[in-house]
Amino acid sequence: MSRPGLVLEVDERTPPVLVHEGEGFRLERFPLGTRVVYPPDPLPGIRDVEAAIRDALLNPLGSEPLPELLYPGMRLTIVFDDLSIPLPPMQAPDIRQRIIEQVLEMAAAKGIDDVELIAANSLHRRMTAAEIKHIVGERVFASFWPERLRNHDAEDPDDMMLLGRTKHGEHVEINRRAAESDLLVYVNVNLVAMSGGSKSVAVGLASYRSLRHHHNVDTLRHSRSFNDPEHSAMHHSYDRMHELLIKHVRVFTIETTMNNETFPAQFSFLNKREWEWSLRDQGAFLAAKGANELAPAKVRRRIWQGVRAPYRPTGVHAGATTEVHPHTLANIHRQQLTEVHGQSDVLLFGLPYICPYNVNSVMNPILVFSLGLGYYFNMYRGAPLVREGGVLIMYHPMPVEFHPVHHPSYIDFYEEVLAQTTDQATIESKFEEQYATDPWYIHLYRSSHAYHGVHPFYMWYWGAHAMEHLGDVICVGANRRAAARLGMRAASTLADALEMASDTVGHSPSISYLHSPPLTLADVR
Amino acid sequence: MGLASDVRLLRRGRDWRGRATVPRSAEPWAPRRESRQFPTAWARTPLARAARVVALDGVLRTLAWSQTRPEVYGTDLLSDVRGPVVFVSNHSSHLDTPLILGSLPPYLRRWTAVGAAADYFFDARWRAIGTALIFNAFPVERHGQDRGGRRGPEGGAAPSRSGRSGRGAVRRGGGTSLDTASALVVDGWNLLLFPEATRSQDGWMRRFRLGTAQLCCQHGIGAVPIAVRGSYAAMPRGRNWPRSGRPTVVVRYGRPLYPGPGESMRDFSARLERAVVRLWAEQDVGWWESMRGSASDDVPAAASANKQSANKQVAAARGPDAASWRRIWEASRPLPPAQRRRRIWPR
């Protein structure tokens, strides 16, 4: 049995603690009494993954076994999560490949000809052929690419279908091929409690018209947190949409969960608690840090983006979405949940080099904002780790860099929108429509590998709850101009940041540090 | 940040093998190991008793009497004492045990075993052997004992570094020690116990714990209250030899107390503590005044005045309610040598 999560109280015995800061990391000495929230140790992976998948398909929850749902002449669509999860991308073979191969084996045995595979990338960028190949594997790729294996295109009017409106008036519009299929098999990887469940189809195959009902400032302000579906307005909206769409299309969901072995052997010290570092780990730390600092920026990025996580599956569940998802959530909680008693005045965390939207790309300042105030801030259940009016201190160099192919609308959002205001409600009402319907961004989304024009807005809304909750946000080591543009303050060191925070929380605040990655979900009581 | 500073930072808190100490809050929980008691039965064999006569009567008593000026009162009250009984004293110095044992009549001294802190006197084998041989000591567990002198909100010892509360620990740790003590009582041995459980930090009396009273109530045996004064001034904590100039120390015995029928151990413990407090006060105010102060509340006319006087005695034994240094200052004031007779009747 793996060790549960831990809340460490920094004492004079505590060695310096590791902090991520973009494409780098450092050791930091926190003030005595700081609470450090560690995740549970990695759970043991499933020994026979193939057997577990087969078992899940043959003994699904709330559904007939998959082979019984398959028949000759049917339209079968297999939909899978895109490259935004898991993070970092997992070592081959990807769990999605292993599942898709078994589903296709069963479909072939039943003599089904009309099979199509669609990546549920929603308004994310189209994946390249190599990226898709990494997810589905060579055999599937060779058999289906490019005609019957493709990215979802949310801006193709002929390929979208409006299924109706929920009782709250929310449009449910998804991919036509999926909507008109006799069976939709959704293959999911769940890394955080936010993903999976009703979100999979309702978001992954949706259009802007549908997404705007839950990806908006008001909904996100009332999603506390969006990693706690029960208390997330966003998930309530997903559920309503899912309820409507399963009246039109039969969905067979296959959900998987991973343990938290996030970094490969050469970076294994990043997975460990610092006082347990062996001499080898310490050597690896020094070597990795030294080499990282000496390497040219391009090489450094290539190395980091080349990291493949040795994740091992901890659960495979299949069947009706509503039946499957509680099991998935339980597995995620088993791996990530750490009980924390009470909130603190200051929350600290180090932001790593990767977020869902910069795989094989560049982490621009808006993504830093979204990762910090969105994803990391919301890694809680119950109550935020920091009290209302408290201060968030995060570490990231925040260089003003953008990937011109992947994030064209981000550049304009940064230069044009944020230069005028950082207020989310104003941005939503004044600029969102314009960016979402801009023909040039739509063209780049459909034909190039660009994120949709509205995507940077969603990233900005992602931090809506945090911005409403926090008294101040300080970024250690950040580019001052970039931080100021995002409405934050930059500090050179932690001591400076705490000094700056003293205006808000006094000179002896209580401090919590979320030690992540590997991902930690704080269960604040 | 350069490599050198990274190395420096990395080396912080790690030993030469690169191993770091586990932070306290990350230490794994482990069930408490049952402590194995140091066997002391050999110290009560005829051979050991013969050796003790030489070591205690011959050497230690001589040394104590040569380095201090002991004044012993109340031994006449012990003439009717037939064991087993428990000698109960306040405790502020390592001198207390040799002074008490040295002042006891030989027929009681030779049949007296001393309860000694297991974590202090029995932590190393050589010390355990020496203590058991010279003092006929047996180990008393005092887990969670507050050595810092702080008190918790309910009068028990504040939580120790190990996180166990003193009170609960006495109950737990008292189990084995009480068993040993009970066995000794059953075998007819007198016991010398210090219910404060540790030497006073500042020379003043602390609240008694219940173990001694429990033992008396359990076996229906008597307890002889003893007050030792001046030992803190003569040899406080931190000293291993008395101050020069033969400081005066006073050992005062009281009349044996027996648990009454139906008397709870808590009540008996309180009575015992009052008796020691009275003996403490006798040094300052004389026998009659101290007796008046601790007279029974059963006499209604005198009850109110007596209560006030008793409270004064307890307050006097607890020391002044003042800064730590002032308490130590007062406690370390040497006792005047008894040259003139004290008045029994007040003027």
C-alpha cells in the first residue's frame, strides 16, 4: 500500500524544498511553520492492463457488454481525449491506444465497416499526425489516417449538429458524425477530477455556441472548485447537456486513471520527498539543474517537451457515463487527495513547464495565469487552501513568448485586450464575441494548428474564482512587464514576495505550499 | 544561482552521507515500544544488601553529612511504624534521597526501596546498576514527564516533546511501575517515592501525582510525609556536589497517614500533599502555627480562618507568584542554621 498524502510542517530539520519554476526548478527554504502539502505516493499500477481493459469492456457498469452493442452495418464512432491530457504525455503505449485497439478488435470480429475515430479536441488546436499517432498507436494510425481518423472541427457548419437546448436554455451542439452514430465509444484519460464524466462528449465534441454556456465568467466564479464536480456550476451545466445528448446518441464511456509517477527515471527526484533524496537523487538534481541552466533556450525546451511520463493505470472502468465516473473520481482521490486542516493566509506553489495547452509548444504569460490562478488554485475540495483576501505567491519566469502558430489569438489578446483591462466581465462583454467569430482565427483553427480565437478568453476566465477570492497575487522571478500586464506583481525572491504580501496579510502570515507536480488535490477541512 | 550555492543549499541539514533528518511532522507513526524494565531484584539479595550497608551507610551518608549540615526532626514519630509504608517527600535535589535514607532509623532504611526515574537513572546500564545497588532503587516510568516545569491547563504536565500528555502518560507508564511497587510492598518493603515525579525546577513544590496515593489505597498501607528544606539551595539541578560551606538542610518527618475507609485516592493524595506542605511550613512558622493552618475543616468556628491559613501554607510551598528568577532567588536562599529554639506558643 502506498503512503497517503502528507502535510509537512517546516521545522529546523526540514531540508530545502523543491519548487518548480517553468523550465527549471530550485530549492527553497520556507519560513518555519510553513505547511507543505505532498500528494500520496504513487499507487501501484494495474499489473495486466490488457486484461483489465477486456474485463471493463465485457463487464461494464450500467450497460450491456460492448460486444453486445456492436452489430454489422452499424455506424461506430470512437472518440478519444486529445493531447492536453495526461501531462506530461505518457510513455508509449498510450492507454488510449490499448483501449482503442481492443474496441477495434471487437468491432472487426462483428464485421463492422463504418468506423471513424475522432479526437475530442473541442476548440484546442488540431493535433499533428505525429501527435495523433503517439496517442492511437501505429497500427490504428496506419489503418485509419487521414480519412477516418481526424481532429474534431468545431467550426465546420456541415459537421456540427444541434441536438437541442437544456431546460436552462443551453445549446447542445456536437460533432455530426458522433451525433448520428449508432454507438459512440468515448476513450478517456483522467488526470484531474475536473475531467471525464459528462464533460467528455459535451465539451470535447462541442462548438463555441455550446461551450459559451459554461465557459464564462459567471459560471467559473461559481465553480468552487471546478475539481469538485459536486460544487461546480460548470459541471452542473455539463450534466444537463449530457442528459440531453444521451437521448440522441448511445454513449459507451471508457474512463481510465493514472498513478502519479509523473517524471521518468532521470528526473525521479522530482517525484520524491526531499528528505528522502538519496545521494544519487542529489547528484541528479545538481546535474539536471546545472545542465538546464547552461542549455540554450531551444534545447532546454526540447528536452522538457520531450519528457514522457511513466504513468501506470490505476483503474479502467467502462459503461454508462454516470455509472463509470464515480469510480474514476474515487481513483483520482485515492491518488491525489491530501487532507489539510484549515486555510492559510498565503498560498505558495511553483508552476511547472507544462499545462494542458502548451504540449509541444510555448507557455505564454496567459497560460501561466491560467495554470496558476485556474488549475493550481482550484486544486482543492471543500475550501481554497488560502483564505479569502489572502495572497497567492507563485514561481514562474513568465517570459513574454508566444507560439505564433499555436497561439495567434493569444498574442492579440495580450497586446490588445489586456493592455486595456484585466477585468473578466468587461473582457467577456466587450471582446469575446469579436475574437470568437474572427474569420482569420477560425481559418487558422481549421486549417493550421492554432487554438480557437476565443481560447485565450477561456484561459482568462479560468482564473475568475481566484481573482475574486484573492487579495493579491505575486509571482517570484517573473518578468515584471508581463506580470504587470496580467495584473500581478513580480518579486525577485520569496523574502521579497512575503515582504510585499505583508501589506495584505501582515508580517507573520500562515503559509501553505502545494508541492506539485505530481498533482495534489487538497481536501481542506 | 551558481552550482556552489546549489550545493550549499542541498547540503543543508544533510550528513556526510547525504542523508537528511526526517522532519518531525513527517516521522512515521509507530506504536509505542513497551519498555523493558531493568531488573532490580538482585539488588535486594543478601549480598547486595551487605554491599549497600557499606556504600550507603558507610560512604554516601558520611559524605552527605560531611558536606551539608542536616537537621532531622520527627524521627520519634516513626518509632511505631512497622512496614511496609511509603515515605513521601517533596523533591528538589539529588541530595534528597541520601538525606532521607541517611536519616531513617536503620531498621527502616535497610528495608526501603527507592522509586527512581527510569528515563534518567536507568537509561545506561552502568548508571542503572549503580543506582539499584546503592539506593535499592527500582525504575519508575514517567513518560511525557514535563521537565520544563510548565503546567497544562488542568494542572497536569504540559505535553512533552513526544506529544504525550503527562497525565495520560502517568496512567500508562504507571502501570508497570505500579506493578513493581506493588510487588515490593507485598514482599514487605518500604518505599520512598517522590510524587512530584521530578526534581523541582525552581526549588518550590509542585502538585502531587496520584500514583503514590493509588498504591496506598490499593494495599491499605500508610504513608509517611516528609519535607526536605534547603536541599535546593545546597545542591540544585545542574550541580553534582553540594555547595561549599556545609549548607543547612532540614529533613522533617510527619505522623504516618492511612487511607480512611471509603477515602478515594484523589482525596488521600490531597491529604498527603497537605501534610507535606504543613511540614514545609513548619520550618518557617513553627509546629503550632503550621498545625493551626492545616487543622481540619470539621471545626466550623475555625474553618474559615483555617482555610485561609492552609491556603497560605500551600501558596508558601508553591513559591512566590513572581518571575522565574525571583522564585529561584528565593528558593536558593540558604537556610539559617538552627541555633535558637523556636517558640511553640505565639506571643
